[in-house]
Amino acid sequence: MSGYPRKSGLDRKLISLCGPHEARGWAEAFGISETQLRAAVAAVGYSAEKVREYLRKR
């Protein structure tokens, strides 16, 4: 068994900033810096879809 559990659908819908690897992964997925990601999450919450919409508008 690997050290990483499978991601569920919920894992892909909510952004986690708990660990540096998680924040880095989400930032890379959106093509932004971790600082920009944290600002977007602060503005609209942890929903990946809401962050996507927020970033499209900016």
C-alpha cells in the first residue's frame, strides 16, 4: 500500500492549503504563485470552482 490514499471527488473540489505540497500543487494547477492562490482562497473560499472563476475575472 502506498503512503498516499486515493483522492476522492471531494478532494478535487476543495482546495487544501494545509501542507506545502498541497498548496504548491494547487498553485501549479492554476498556473499561479502560492501567494496568489492564498489570496484567491481568502477572497472566495476553498471551492476550486469559485477560485477558478475568481482567477478568470482577474
